[in-house]
Amino acid sequence: MSRPHLFTWVGEILHGFASGSGIEYTSCMSTLTKRILGSGAVLALALTMTAQDKDSGKDKAKKPAPAASSKILQPQMAVTEGTYAAPHAKLGEKPAQPWSATTLGAAVDGKPNPGATIKTVTGEIIDFSCYLQIGKHGDKHRDCAQKCFRNGQPIGLLAQDGTVYMLMEEEHDPRRDGAGTFRNAAIEHAGHIMEVTGTAWSLGGYHALYVSGYAKK
């Protein structure tokens, strides 16, 4: 029963006390006693409901707001070389066009996938395989990442919003023929937060950043 209806009912009972007449005194007193006891229970219930509502309001007011969760896996694995606001160093040359001549020459009908853009992303150089498998990165994972890079594991870039880019040389033929040097730069800066410029392209949730300037001369 809601409180407005409850208090209306109490009022009707009390009004009955004042207007009741025409019955024997004993019967009247018995009825009156029962009504008083019943009214006491009703009033007690009303007061309890009011107190519970007040307590509930206090609990809601005291409840702290939930803490914002990080979109980076294992965020406790800290990085000391560079921050997202002040990267450690820069990687990649800004190209004049999204794709180089060697990439255009290797493309079907000379047309690489459309929609590529030249982009600069700040992020941590990570071992792509370890991060996606066990979430490791940062200073404590630097040695493992370097070993993985030396043995051909993919190189990743972890942005502040949690997006992971795969990193590789943009120049198609040098990359294919093992004539790229970007892996050496990744080994040197594993676990560092860097500013990386390259050609960005995405497909089905996969993100890549093709970095220019790392083809052997």
C-alpha cells in the first residue's frame, strides 16, 4: 500500500471513532480497542516506510561514482620513456603521398586500397603477439618485446584510447625483400611511447600504419 492511501485509510479509521454510536458500551469498547491496535500497526508501518525511504535516499547520495576503466590492457605495466602528452621521440617521415612508387607498382592495376590517409599517432611500441595474447607491455616487458622483434614477431603501436596498430615499412618491395630497417628502430624503442607518422589504413577492425623512410639505400 502506498503512503498516500495508507494515511487516507488511517484518517477514515479515526473519523469512525468520532462518529460511531448506537451500540452497547462493552461492544463499542471492544471494537474501539481492536481499531486502536490496528491503527497503531498501520501508523507504525507508515513510519517505517518513511524512515526506509529516507535511508535509501542517503545511501544513494553517499554511493561513489564508478571509477573510469582504462582501455589499455594491464594498465599497471608502466612506461617510463615518454608519455602520451610528451612522446620519447619520433618515428617515420611524413610522405608527400600516402603510397610510394614501389607500392603503386605492386598494386592490382596500379591502384592500392582506397581511403588511405597520412596520419601521426602517439603510442607505445609493443610486441603485437604478446599484447593480444597476455596483455603485456611497458618497461617490464621491454626485454621480451625485443626478443620477439628479433625473431620476426609483428610490431604494434598502442594508442592511448586502446587502439592497436600494426607497424611496418610502407615501401612494398624493400619490405618484401627484407631490405627494410624499421624493425631495428622498433627493437631500440620497444616499450617507449613514440610519435609515429605513416600511412594509415583499416579493414574489418584491423588497423595498420605503414611507416616511410626505412628502406635500405
